[in-house]
Amino acid sequence: MLELTDRDAAGRICKWTIGKHAITTPNICIVVNPNRMPVPVADLKKEFKADILITNSYIIRRSANLSEVAASKGIHSVLGWDGPLYTDSGTYQMFSQGKADVAPEEIIAYQKKIGSDIITPLDVFTLPIDDLTTAKTKLATTLARIKAARTSQPDINLVGPIQGGRFLDLRKKACIEVAKLNPDVFAIGGIVPLMMQYRFRDLADIILTCKANLPAQTPIHAFGAGHPMVFAMLAAFGCDLFDSAMYSLAAERGAYLTVSGTHQLSDLKEFPCSCPLCSHSEPKKVLELDGKARLAWLARHNLYVTFQELRTIRTAIRENGLWELVQERARAHPNLLLALEHGLKMYPKLFQELDPVSKKSALMWGGAETSLRPEVVRAKEQLKRVPIKKPFRKDPFGKVPSALKSVYPFGQSLTERFEKPKNVKPAEVVDASLDYQFGKGASRPFRKAKIEVSRKTGRLRRLWKGETLLGTFRPSDGFFLPTLEGAKSLKKMKRVAVKDPDAAKFVSEGRAVFAKFASPEKGILPGEEVAVVHGGKTIAVGKALLNSSEMKQMRRGVAVEIRAKEGSEN
């Protein structure tokens, strides 16, 4: 179960509760093979601060040395791990080996027996080259197996694999049908071949189709995504979890991972990294190590890069700089950049619904794809609400009324070309700002309001009706933050109803609106100012942290952060 705390693009930081455990997403399940561990599990926890591991129940079950021990003592005991443990069913191993030597019900029962926290049914691996008939058949079998697993083991944390191959209609169907079975994780499968072939555009289509059709309260796992160069884009496209044996597999072939690609250790003259290993060694010395020691060194470096990139992504989400990070990372490979452009161009509605309406950081020009970002697309659409008076030009927005020169994103963007805005009267700024933010005509009730302007900056500060404060203009983005009285006058302001009397009393005292009590109207976007109503009366005003669909779906967390209530000012 997820509780959203921060967001940017389609990415999000959530508290994910799994039984007695809780981890922060986006995160990675580190793949551990008990038969081959270049980095001990104890070090994964102590040195790398790993939160969750994934191991393969099929491999363990087939191992003469491990199968019975794991069944009797539990897989946590075998690995020496007390955190959440995710087990795979062996679908990929059986596919790659051309075997089908375990029944679906057997592998589910075995995962439960060894004490797995998160159990994966035996789905049917669908290849990108599979034709439509084959993909349909494999999807039908996968759906039947998930349903059988949920029916036979209703008390387990179950993974819902999403198959369908390259056919987006099948992926959509898979999302809808698997969601009905209420899994605890959605795992998008069959994507490893696409990543191995650098078919990132096809990968983007699959991930974004799934994101658009999966409920918000359950984490999305990009099954097999383990190279740090793809993490930022997949997180921005809505993935919450990754899993990686890449750190070990790459090390076995002498490969040194970076966020911009892979190098062969033998080709490096110096290390382009300052992790604890690289900053105290050089390629020549590592090459002189014996095979086992060299494997361990490379695996550890690859883990440092992996975890550093995840921390970088989470920081970018918190600071609203994820798009800039993705644009930077996408230039590591031309197909990544094409995938980013394709995703932004083909799924604008999805990004509009998920990307915050205002951000903590400026919009930075990072290349031609910047013009496709949701902040730009939304701004161009909202400009239609406002007469273009005294315009100045600022790319990529085009002509912008000078009255909006301080409003996000126009006043908070660093782009290639722009003109100097013209001087405007405070009343013009009020009219343009309110219509741009809340809808055409929203400013009419405020035409006679007293306007307070900052003597130092010349920017709007507050609107008054006599001695009653109607709202303030936030300096960071120029957005209007209405008081309760101001909200009552904003007929176009979107509303969230709280029907439960006890919850409404809680909110009227200035407490947050929790998702399970929120009944939103359609079209609310994250970051928007909304009125909270109970029994037809406006009882509070605040910022929506979730969109309308998320408020209806999420069972935990805050839906609206209250800023003003009866008797309070902004």
C-alpha cells in the first residue's frame, strides 16, 4: 500500500508498506542468487543501505543444497536478511532454458513455504517478436494463473505480472484485468529484450500505457530494469520499483557501469567516478586482482552507481527537477532521447494529470524536447483564457501577456530567447493571473478589490475587500492563494467534498484532508488550489497533493494540504 509524499513528472516518492516493513520508492530490489554472491547480503544492508532484496524461488527450489533448508528455516534465515524479501517464480529462467518443469501452483506454494514477503505467480514470458495470436494466448494463460494464485492464497502479497508483448491494446487489457485481482505489486514483464536491443521507444509505449491504466495505490515494478542509465526516464514515466542483477552480471563480463552507459574495465585509463572504491584505486590496479576479487570490486562499484542514481532521482523529485535530470540522462544514447520525445508527444494527457501545476525550481531549457514538457503544454493551453495584451515573446511559450511576467512558468523559466516584458498596471496583473490560474472570468468578482503591491519589488502582494483579506500572491510563482473568503468568491475554483462529519470537523480545524475522506470533482490537478466543502459550505482552502483519480483510489495519505480555514489568514 502506497502513501504519496512528493511528486514530479509522472514520478512519485511514496512510503510503501509491506506487512511490518516500509520502504521509500522509487527503489530497487537487489537480485541475490544464493549460489553466487559477489557481494555478501550483510554488506548490501550495512554498506549500501539496500531496502529490499529479490531472489529466485525456482533456482532455490532446484538447488539440492538450498531447497529443503529454505523450506525448513525460511529464506530470510538462509540469506541472513531481516528486511522485505521478494521472490520471482522463474518464468524467465524456464523460458531461457526451454523448460517447464514446475507447475504454477507448486511454485506459489513453495514461495509461501520459504517465507517470501512478496510472491510472484508463474506468468508466461511474452517476446517482442510474438505475433498477436501468440501474445493473446500467453496473456490469457498469465491472467488465469494470477487469478488461481489469488484464489488459492488470498492472504499473500501477490505480484500481478503485466504481459501483452508489443501490443499496447493487450497491455491495456492486462492492466484492467490484473487490477481486478487486487495484486500488491504490478510488474511490467517482457521488457528485458527491448532494453537489451536499445528499443527504448517501444519500452516507453509499454510503460506509459501501463501507467495510464493501472490504479494509483499500488506500486509499478519495471521487471528486469537494472541499468542505472534508464532509471530516471522510467521513474519519470511512473515506475516505482526496479530490480537488478546487472551489478553482478556486468561485473562477470568485466563491465563498469555509469549513468551514461557501460565501459569495459580494460578500456579505462582512469575512473570517471568518485565512489569509495574508485577514489582510492585505478583501473590498472583492479585489473591486477585475481578473478574473484576483481568480480567483487566491480560488483561493488556497480552497486554504488546504482544506489547513487536512485538517491539522485528521489532528490530531483523532491526539488521538482526530474525532467531536467531525465533530459540530461537521455543524452547518453540517441534512442533514449527519441523515447523521451516520443513519450512526451504521445502521452500529453497522462503527464498533464500527474505533473504538478507549479514547481519549486525553474523550468530549464534542455533541448528541443523541452517544448513538449507538460509545464509548457499546460501553459500554452491556459494562455487561451487570457487576452494577449501588451505581449512579450518568450520561447517555447510564444506570445505572453506582460501581466503574466511573474507567473509560473513564464517568470521562472530559463530559455534560449525572450523579450523584455512591458509595463502593466496592477489591476491588469490581477485579471490575467486569476483567469490564467482558475479559468476565464475568474477575476470578475475581484475587480473592485483593493490591491496591495510590494514597494521593493513592485509585485502584487495581497487582495482586500475592505478589511477582509481575500488572498495573497505567492512570490515564488505568482499564484493566487485565496483565503476562505476569497475562495467563496472564486466560482471557478475546483472543490473537494468531505462528507464524513468527523473528518469535516477535523479539516475545519486546519488539519489535512486524507484521501479516504476526499470526494473530488473531476479535473483536479496536483498542486492546484482547491476549496474543501462539507454540506455545501466551504470550510477550508488548500493545495491538492493528488489529482482527482488518485484521491478516489488512494487509501492512505494526504489528498489536500490545508492552508486556510475559518478565522485564519493565508
